[in-house]
Amino acid sequence: MGDDHFVSNSHSNSSNISCIAVPHNRLPPNISALARLSDNLESIVDSTDFDYFPDAKIVVNAGREVPVHRCVLSARSEFFKNVFSAKDRGSSAAASSSSVAAPRFELKELAKEYDVGLDALLAVLGYLYSGKLRSLPEGVCVCVDDACAHVACRPVVDFMVEVLYASATFQISELVSLYQRHLLDILEKVAIDDILVVLYVANMCGKACERLAGRCVEMIVKSDADVVTLDKALPQHSVKQIIDSRLALGLDRPQQFNSSASTSHFPDKHTKRIHRALDSDDVELVRMLLKEGNTNLDDAFVLHYAVAYCDAKTTTELLDLGIADVNRRNPRGYTVLHVAAMRKEPKIIVSLLTKGARPSDLTLDGRKAVQITKRLTRAADFFKSNDEGRSSSNDRLCIEILEQAERRDPLLGEASLSLAMAGDDLRMKLLYLENRVGLARYLFPMEAKVVMDITQIDGDATEFPKDLASSQRMTVDLNEAPFKIKEEHLSRLQALSRADSIHRERHARITAHEETKVHGTPGSTKPGIRQGQGGVRSVWNIFFVVVHIDRRGEV
């Protein structure tokens, strides 16, 4: 198919790329025959009826296997022809007259420099088989932010650059041209941090994407992206090109940099030394450098650097120094929490909120931290159901933590019916809540860990410790007789009540999400982002049935 068949559907809730569908009976006979051939070949990719015929498999991340036909891919791509020929030559000596299992090819070995996801691979394979671009699966190019038009948000950019890189690697020049053109069309609407991703991939694609790379450089030169951000995101030759262009335009003055006042993008030598110490996870060295008095954590925007590039433990240790403003804005107008929202690491976000970070603060373009994370998160990932005992994605946890924080901690006001049934006896209340939180830790370890970090709960739960085979004595002893109310009992009751309330609110939100997926927006005939399968509900529903059964076995 030529470029005339390449269209962008910008009027729907998803940004997709597809071919214009024309009924076969309205086409000239020769064109109709080609269209039917294209559809037949595409059905090989889509239909399970052909699962027994492939002679090779491409293994994607998490072990997912995609069956392929070497003759088709070899005819369409010189890259695959060479890969399959080399594999055949290497295995011919070991082959016997008996049947040999279909060879497996790891996608990360075929496309080594950049991660290509399943959806991008299927888009490329669909083009190789059918010669036309396919409609995108629902939710792949849609973020979680309801205010987004889904034309140039991060899920769109990620999908586009993955297909672009895979097409360039597999030597499919016409597909490279199509996706490069589409990226150029939306580039003005792409966030500057996402343009860095586009430039990184365009550089890997070589001369075929020179036009795209050049346009990205032009936009980054005129942006507020600082040198530290560029160093972390781009190869050195691209960073040098951008810096040289800025200097030529008079946009940067590295010799006159003062981190507390200048608009220059260059950090001074004292800030660089602190960055190197953080890169080595050496908070003690940071403390020593600060004692020299040449800079401080706020003026050097050290917390911004730590939450963006350091691990959670180092960031927490830095916060524990207690000498930095967690709501400090950097020259780009981002607070520390805004940067953490881009990082999407739940532990770091919890640490910042614990230290007083304000989730309601806005960026210069009017976004809160939760909106930043939503704009970076694929709807397909966010609404994907989780099996019990398996961790939720960091994206989903971060969004839920930030949404909870925005409600200003309404955690202690509600008294559940089942808690009231436990009576006024404090020990019964504690036992009840210990069991609820303990079961949550067993069934949903990642979510429970984040909740316990928020509420600062220590010790194993009474009935359901993390390791069921070795129940340990809890920090607050409920078995002593006679039982006496102590301050630690009241503190733990408060913390457990907060954790229990977080779980309840999470359950209510996920149930609402599940209803939206199955039935669409309440009061609307429009389907949800992803249709439910057989009315399957979140495993959290099962959890909340279990934990509402009291010690007598009654609901």
C-alpha cells in the first residue's frame, strides 16, 4: 500500500493508524483480487485456525510466543531472510530425519538496542503479511488521563517509536517512511521529555530518520530541557549538537552558571560532585560535600535529581536528612513530586508524601502529579486485571497513591458495619484489623506493602503473616492477660484503620473501573475502553468478600 492509504484517526478516543477500508466489490477486478489476497494473508496472523502451520516462533518479553512463517518474512524482508538462513545453516548439521521443533527467535536478540513490545511487533508483522497498516488494539495508544486527546501522549509516542525502530531494524523502508511522517505530523504536540525518546530512537534508525532527528534537535534546542536531562536521555553526540546549537544562539552561558538564580542549563562543579555521589548511592559523601558550604540541596535541586535517577533507598536517606524543601520547584517549574510522578516509582512517591509533598501543586502547564502519571500510563496496562498474589504495575499503584493523597487523607472517618460488630473491646478491633491487613499482605503483596509504607505499620499480622508457615509474634502483643490499653495499642489501631480504609477506597475505585470496562460510562451506550470477558470482575472483589467474614464464619 502507498502513502495515500496512511491516515490518522484523531477524532476518536484512540490515536490509531489504519488503511482506508473500501469494499472489494467497489474496486476494479485486479485491485479487488489484491485486496482479497491481502486480507487472506492478514488472517494468518489474526486467526488461531493457522496455529499449526507456522515453522518458527518469535519470543517477546515475558515469554509470549508469536508464530511466524519464515518463507513469508524472508520474501518481505532481507533482514529476516539473512536471520533465518543463518539459523538453518547452523542447525542443519544437528538435524535428523525425525521432526524438529520450530526454531525460536528472541525478539530482544533480533532488535537489540531498544525494547519492542508485543503490540508493535504485531503491527510490523501485520504489515509484512498483508502490505497494509492495521488498526491498533484498544487501549494501546490511549493514556489514562480523561482530558487527553490521545494524539501525542506517551503511549502513542512509545508505540510509534517501537514500530519505527522495529521497521528500521527489519529493513522495511516503506514502513519507516510512514511512521516517520506520522511522528513529524504530531511532534509539535509531543511533550519535550517525550521528544527526547523520539530523538533517541531516530538516531538508532540512521539515515532513514535523519529528517525526524533533525526536527527533534531543533525543538529540544529551543526547549527548557537542562543538560543533566539531556545527558541521561541521549547519546553524547546528540547532547553536544544541542549544546553547540544553544551556544550559537546565545541560549546558554556555562561559565556564568549559578544554580540558584541563572537560567542556564549547565550545573556547576559543586552540583556535579553531588550528582556523582548520588550515582554511587553515597549519601554520607553528599552530607560531607554540603558541609563545605558551596551549595545546598535546594539550590542544586538535588532532590529532583535523586527522585529521577537514584534508587528508592538512596532517595529516602536523602529525605531523612531533613534539610531540603520537598515542594521546591526546579527551573522547569516541576516540584520534586512532579519529577517522581514521571519516574513512576511507588516507594519514592510514598516517601515524598510522607515528608509533606503537596499532590495539588500544578506544573507551569497546569497539571498535577497524578495527571503526569496518567498521561504516561497506557490504558491497556492500567485496566488489566491482576491475579491474586501477583504485584500490580507501578503505573497503577502510583496513580492510586496520588489519587488517595489528593483526597487529603480521609482515612479515619468511616466505621464499617463489620468493625462495629466486633464490639467496643479494643483487642477485638485490633485482632480484626490485624487479620484484614494480614490477608491483604498475603493475597496482594505489592499493594499491601505500599499501603503499609503509607500508614507506617510494622510487624507481622496475627493470623496471616507474609510467610504462613512461620507466624511470628507481632510487635503489639494482644495475648497478654489481663489486657491493658496502652498508647501503642491506640497508635496501631489508628494505623491499621487507615490501611483498612485505603483498601476499601481502592476496592470502590477498581469496582467502578471494572463496571466502566464492561458496560461503558454509566448512563451512556458507549462501550468502555476494554470489554470485560464473561463479566469477570477484579480479584479485589474476592478479597473483600473474604475479609468481611468474621471469626464465626459469617458475612
